[in-house]
Amino acid sequence: MQEAWIQLQCPECEANWEANVADLSAPDSTFSCKDCGQERRLAEFMKTARDLEVLEQFA
């Protein structure tokens, strides 16, 4: 299986980080910011539209 990394950005505190898609859940699942604890749908943490497309391909 090929690895894919995507960029995440918290919509609340604007913290940035990368994650391996294999370690993430579906785009509609609840996700928490590792810095501020803000909870939203995982799709809302995607930094770019392309990151969301990659996530959806692996979901």
C-alpha cells in the first residue's frame, strides 16, 4: 500500500501539521486539534482542497 501524507490546519488556532492518511478516519468523523483540543469534522481540518481529495480517496 502506498503512503500518502496530507496537511492539516486547525480552523480555530491555525496550528499546522502533517498526517499519514492511513492513520486518519473518514472525512465526516470527529477530529480534535492536537494543540487546542477543538473538535470538528476531520474534513474541516484539511489545509487544501487537494488534501481533502486525497483523504476521500483513501476513506
